[in-house]
Amino acid sequence: MSRKRGKKTQREMILEHLKSGQPLDRMQALNLYGCIESPAVISGLRKEGYQIKTGKKEVQTRFAGMIPVAVWTMERDPARAGCTASEYASVRG
């Protein structure tokens, strides 16, 4: 499947979202970016060296219960500007 010129991939959109300092959970990834397999995208970004943290939040279920879900964040460090760990290490010396 080829990518249309100028259209961002789900991976790119999720990375931009995290780089902006906003948290992201699985439902947001689905609703905002149409990404069903967001954990796989996060895993791939981590393998590329991006420092993504996983936290938890409680959400209401439709059956009146609360369940924990994962929330991903990336620190918004101006010195790093969203670069990978290896890129940052090479700049920092």
C-alpha cells in the first residue's frame, strides 16, 4: 500500500502528538488518528530510541465500573526537541 504524497502516517501523527507534550491513550489514538494497534506503534517508536513513558489512568466503562488504561507521554525537553536517545547522546557528546 503506497502512501499518498503529503499525507502523514499514523506513526508520524502519534509521534507529533507525543512530542507536543500531550498524553495519549489507546482510545485517543483510535479516535484521533484511526490507529487500532497503537501499542505496536509505541513499541516501534521505543525501538527507534524515543523515550516514551507509560502511566495509568482510570476510565469509566459502559457497565459503570472503572478500569485502568495505559497513557503514554514523552517529556517535552527543549534541549532534546523530540530526538531519539542516540541522536541526543551524539549531540551531548
